[in-house]
Amino acid sequence: MRLTVLPFALPAALALSGCATIAPADDAPTTGRTLLFADEFDGTSLDRSKWQVIGPDFWVNNEQQAYVDRPDVLEVRNGSLVLTPRYAPGVDTIERRKADFIAGRIESKGKFDFTYGRAEARIRMPDAVGVWPAFWLLGNGPWPSTGEIDIMEYVGEKDWIGVAMHGPKYSGETPFVDRFYFPPGEDATGWHVYAAEWKKDSVEFYIDDRLTYRVTRPMVEHYGNWVFDNPEHVIVNFALGGAYPVKNNTAKQPYPGLPLATAERIKRGELSMEVDWVRVYAPR
């Protein structure tokens, strides 16, 4: 997923199910294609001509962090974007939330969006139950009327990642979700390329160029309108706890979905999501 809702709404969480079958790799998926957008994170600071940084007023899914624009949670170093949540009680000014943690979220909204093509990013995650990093696409209208494509989201169980699609009448507990279980010798703490091939009548999900899941227009139209025919922007974020992790672990107090052991590791600054690059290509 990324289970997106209007600010301050707290919807039911997703429950991913099933296990993806690994299909053969797509031969040279980007060879000869036009590169529409790229950030290689090779500098020393975030390129704000490509990204906006989300601030603390944004809140969804009962997540346990406030987003802030600070270099200790969002930095570019050693050729990667590094998102590091921090324990910072007292920083959050939203009375209804009063989060003890801060974290980072960037979006290309207002700077870059696209309709159809291949979006991919090379990412590695920490081994920590209850974290909720994600890489995804979102339409520019009221959620979910213009669609959401979740290319990668992770709740800290390193043997699998999830994907999902959301739209009108198939959002929240959407039927279009899938888990990919890594084969022996691999897990989410290693570097992997997560991609979505967005076409006029389908969306295909890939990990390291292996097709793992496909959603088609006829599948979607069994439930509601196909709304994946309008521009969407790119999002990378590191959330903590909240609706989706709650569905996958038993942590309830003091942080829903975020076990105390993980909270302690955040306090020590041990957990980061690293993004080597993000790229978007035009359709074939």
C-alpha cells in the first residue's frame, strides 16, 4: 500500500495476503527508453527543484511520527538519500497526535508527475518490526479518486514487502494487494530495485526485474472505476507504526504498531531507509 487518506482520518488498515510467484525477468526493461525523471542523490543536499519536503501538518493512518524538514531525518550522503527517524518528544505541535518521533517524507508533487511509464528505485530497509517505509505513486485529486500505486511498502518483516493499488470502491482493505516473499539468501535489508510498469490497461510490479504481481483494468472494474489514466507524482517516505503495521504485529501501547524494541533502536539512531536512486521512464 500506502494507505492514504485525508489528513487526520484514521481508516481501517490493510491486510496483505498471499505469496507472489517469481516470474522471469523482463529483458532490459529500460533499454532505449526516454528518461523522464531521475535523482541519483549524488550531491550533498536534497535537490528541491525535484522534491518538496512534507511538514508536520500532514498526518494519516494513525502513524506515530511527525514529518519534519530537518537534516537529521532527511539527508543526502554517500550517493544516497537517507531517511532516519528520530526520537524527539516535544517537537510535535499537533495536539491530537503529539508524536514522540519525527521522520522524513518527500514528494515530486508540483514539480514532476507522469501518466504511464516505469517508475523504479533502488532501496534497502532496516530490520525492525513496526517501521513503515514506502515508495509509491499518487494522483493529484482527492484520495482515492485519482488512484494510488504502492510500488513498495514494508512493515519491518524482512522476508517480504507489499504492493497495492487503491481507487474508488477498492481502497483501504483493497482486493489489489500482494506480498512478495524473498527467496533464500535475500531479504529487504539488501539493495533491491522496486519498480512498477504502468500501462493503459494494467500495472505490473517488479523486484530486481522479476515480475511479481499484475493488476489489470478488467480486474479493477469488477469493483469500481479504473482511475489510473491521469498524472501521478512520486513519494518516498519513512512512517512509523499506525494502521498497516498494527495489522502485522501485536504492539498496541504506547505506540500502535511500533514495538518498544524498535522504539529503543530509533532512540539510538540505528534505523534508516536508504535510497540509491529514483528514476521514471516513458512508456515503451
